[in-house]
Amino acid sequence: MLKIKSALDSERLDLVEQDLRETGFHIVENVITDEEADEAREAVWKLVDEDIANGYDHSYGDGKIRRVWAIVGKTPIFRWLIQHPTVVAVWKRMLGEDVIASTFTANIVGPGAPAGGWHIDYPYWAMQSPFPSGSLTGQTVWMLDDFTVENGATACIPGSHKTLRRPELGEAEGLEMAVAAAPKGSIMFTNGAIWHQSRPNLTDTSRVGLLGMYNRSVIYPQEDMPRQLTDVELAGESDILKQLLGRNIPFRHPNHGQNWHRTDTGFRQV
Ligand SMILES: O=C(O)CCC(=O)C(=O)O
Ligand SMILES: [Fe+2]
């Protein structure tokens, strides 16, 4: 049975908020136990096997960085992690009580992988600059292995989210970066507009991470989150999971003006 630890206290949340606004990232160590991280990592590798068996190859970085998409519906542990109280507390603070999930994937930086490439996250990469100031979205990097300077840990350029634009090609090279080296089970939260990338993996073992992005509810999610659990699967789940999957967002029906909600296949009257 998985044990849920309490969310961060308000003093720590103040610090997370300040760091996300000023520096652009904040690490909380040991949010889950080694055993829980191991269980999640094993689940990721099973999904990789399934992707390969099904003929999917979601890899980049010379084929050495592998992505598993849409994990929330695929294994119960991911349903638990996407709504972890520490994560929900941070993103409710930054993005509003009605926060939604935008995408939840696994990212495996394999042995010999090159750097992932400096970028900003969705929806910023889909937007023209200057971006609005304030937070539209945030990234949650779950470390399912120890993240080290050598094995492909995520790197950020502190303060770069304040430029309110994407980096020009080559612009981030040579700027001072911070590397998210932290033990397995930790989380790095980032401002979605920060310039960042996974570093090269110089070791002979893979580095497994999960990437959970959360949006203000008025921003269309990057993945089709409402379809990832069926109505039946979602029926017994928590209200916060339903909210995160975008099942509580009201849409006006075009004919009779009443509010409808998303289902796994369409819409239903509230
Ligand atoms: O896995 C990582 O370290 C970061 C990957 C990333 O930034 C992304 O996929 O958007
Ligand atoms: Fe990213």
C-alpha cells in the first residue's frame, strides 16, 4: 500500500513560490521513498517494452532519449503520482485552485545520450513572445533515479524565464546553469518558461524521470488528458484527479446554453 505524506507546510510553500518566481526552479528532496521510486521506474520500463512491442519508437537525441506518452491511464502508480499532495499544493498555489494537468510522461535519458537541447515548455513554445509575466504552466520533474551531473540531470538557466521569450539558437550555451542533482524520489519544480534541457548522459546507465506539467485551467492541455481514463475507470477516483484530467471544466452547449463536461469520448450534461 502506498503511503501519502502530507503536503508542504505554508512556510515551505512560500519559499517554493518565491523560487519559482525569482530563480525559476525549486527542488524538494525525497518526496517519495526509494521503494516507491523503484516501483514507478519498473512501471516505466514495462511501458517501454509495450511501446516497442507495439511498434512505437518515441525517441530523440540520436535515439538515446526515450519518451513514454500518456502514462496516467496505463499503471495505477502514475494515477497516484499525478495527484501527489505535494505537487498539487505547489501548482494550486502557482496556477490557481482549478489547476489542470497538461501532460504526464516518462523521459529516459540513456547511456551516451547527448544534451536534450535548450528549450521552454508548452504552452510557451507554442506562443509568440513576449510571453505574459506570471505563471501559465509549471513542470514537475520526478527523479526515479539519482540525478547527477554526469547522468543527464535536468539543467536550468536561473532567471531566464524573466526574459519572457525563447532562447535564440546558441544563446544559452555558456550562460551559467544550475544542474538538478538530487536523490531518487525528489522533485524539481520549474517555471514553464525557464530555459532548460536534459544534460548529456556520460554514464553507462539510464536516468529515468517523469515529467508532469500543470496549466492554468483556461489553457488547453498539451496531451488529451480527459481521454486518458475512461468514465468507468475514473468513477471511483478522487475529485482532484477528475479536476486534473479536465473533466470538471464547463463548456457551453451550442444549442441550449447549458454547461457540459468532457467525458472519455465526448461531452455530457452536468
Ligand atoms: O527529462 C528532462 O530532464 C527534461 C526534459 C524536458 O525538458 C522536456 O521534455 O520538456
Ligand atoms: Fe522541457
